[in-house]
Amino acid sequence: MTGAPDLDLSADVLTLTRVLVDTPSVSGDERSLADAVEAALRALGGLEVERVGDTVLARTNLGRDTRVVLAGHLDTVPIADNVPSRLEDGRLYGCGTSDMKSGDAVMLRLAGRFGVPGGEPAHDLTFVFYDNEEVESAKSGLGRVVRERRGWLYGDLAVLLEPTDGEIEAGCQGTLRAVLEVPGHRAHSARSWLGVNAIHGAAGILATLAGHRAREVDIDGCTYREGLNAVRIEGGVAGNVVPDLCRVTVNFRYAPDRDEDAAEAHVREVFAGAIDAGATLTVVDNAGGALPGLTEPAATAFVAAVGRPARAKLGWTDVARFAALGIPAVNYGPGDPKLAHTREEHVLVERLQPAEDALTAYLSEPTARGANA
């Protein structure tokens, strides 16, 4: 399928998912799908709609005591011969089925139900369909909204329909990348004693990583397990040269009770011996995590409506952007995160309707408004 499709928001969630998947929207090429989403939301008649680049924003303005923000990205990783979609043995296969067009389809169904005159949700609702999530953070459509339309993102709870296999995943880990550079001295490998091998000098760093024991932290009943790992090693210029520089890139996934500064301080403490021995450590990326926020009334009501206990999100998601705004946020979607970005990516059809039903129940039940009702 090419061009902007017609999105029928009265169609079932499986049908909507197929239409979304069959409309390619690799990061940076979301315009056709964003056009279709914008047109469908404007046609409902009960939403204020705004476009920011290829991000589509829509909201109700009913004067409710609480507001829930529902967010999902429109883009996918590059297609791997898995578009158009195919339905087989209760599974819908295709690029983005899990991450996260099935979640987008659920959002569109909710907009079709509550975004019409007389829709009567228990909360005011904001829908955010954003571009460029699967690439570098600087291009993120949600980040652009934070900078340019921040008022659109405020609410009592944000729900990101990221793939969670139908479970609630609260908060998220922070992620830090650092590069350790170990110096050496070049020499001909036939006379190696005249040089200092930088790759050999990195042995202490690797031993430190191999012996590192991950910390586990319980926050609001969710267990976050940290991890510190080498993810890249670079060194050497030729097969007959003792290398004078070795770079080891490490990734620290940290629990959300640490902020960015605390995470960097911990990494520097772990590698203090290597730094004292002459290595340098440079942090090249550091994105803080998000606390679960499950004690907030809106989040407590959401967990009750879904009827499943929350677990920790092991990974970084855009809930961190909401947390930075002081808004509790959770991840909840029908896709399986283990299948994201794979050639065999698919979503179980049986996961789709329960996700829609749980969110419908939460958004339509007056007692779900929490303490502010």
C-alpha cells in the first residue's frame, strides 16, 4: 500500500493494525501515515487536533478533573521483507506489528470511541502519535513536542503503548554509554618490547566488567536489575603494529533511583583503578530513567483496571520524558518486546482486544479518576 490510507476507526483493532502495518513508515518517512492519522482524528468532531511536523496531537476538552495522555510512535525500524502483513495461525506478522503499530491501533480505537461528541470518557484525554522514535533522540517527535508544545503533554498519567505483551511495565531504566581510552606506545610487532600494547592494557577493564555484580533495586514493588557491559572494543591499525590506543565502550543500564549524575559517578568509581592507571573515561550519552510512580492515584487506578500487577521496565522508553515533566507514566501495549525489530516480528491476535478492553474500562469508569475526583 502506498500513499495515505483511509483509516476507519470503527473497524476492529486487528483490521486497523493491518492497515497501519501495510503503510510503510520507517523513521523519517512517516508523513503518509501521519496524514492518515490526522485526517481520521479530525473527522471525529470531538477533538482538538494539532500537527507538529509528522507528530499528530489530539485532545478532548471536557473539563474533567483528570487527564490521561496516551502516546505511541508511528515509525518503525527498516523493513526486512516483512511488509505487507500476513495473518497466520493467530499471529499477525509484519514490520511494526509488535513495536508498535498494534499499540497505535488500540489508541486509534480509543480515539474513535471517546473522541466523538458524546464520547464521555471519565478523564480528559490527549493522544500523541509521534515520529522518529527509533533513531537518535535529537530527532524524536515527542522530544520536539516537549520543546515546542509542552502544554499538550501535561496530565495525571501517561500511558505509552510500547510492547509489553499485555503486562504493565512501570517506569524505565536509565542508560549511559561511556568510552574508556587506554593509551599505549606503537612499535613494530617484531620488536614488541619497544612498545606498550594498548589492547593488553585494557585487560583490567574487561576483568572489572566480568567481575561486576549487578545491583537489584525494588521500587514500588518493581524490581530493576542494573547491568554494566562492554558493548564495543576498538584497537589496532595494522597486523604488524603494536597498538597505541584501545577504546572500550561500556553501557550502564541503571535503576531509576539514580539520576544521571549518580550514574556517571558510579561508573567512574567502578573504573577508578583503570583511570588511575592512565585510562580516560568520556561519557558520550546519558539518559535518565523514570520512577514507577505507582503510588499516584491515577496509576493505582490503572493497575486495578488492567487487573495485572506492574513489573519493572528493563530498558529505556519515552516514559522518561514524561517523568521529567513530573507526570507518572507506564508502558502498556499488546506487542511482545522480544519480537521487536526482528524479521519474524508479529503480534498475537489474542492480545489485541484485551488491551483495548482494559484501557476502555479504565477510561470510561468514573471511579478510576482517583483521589482528585
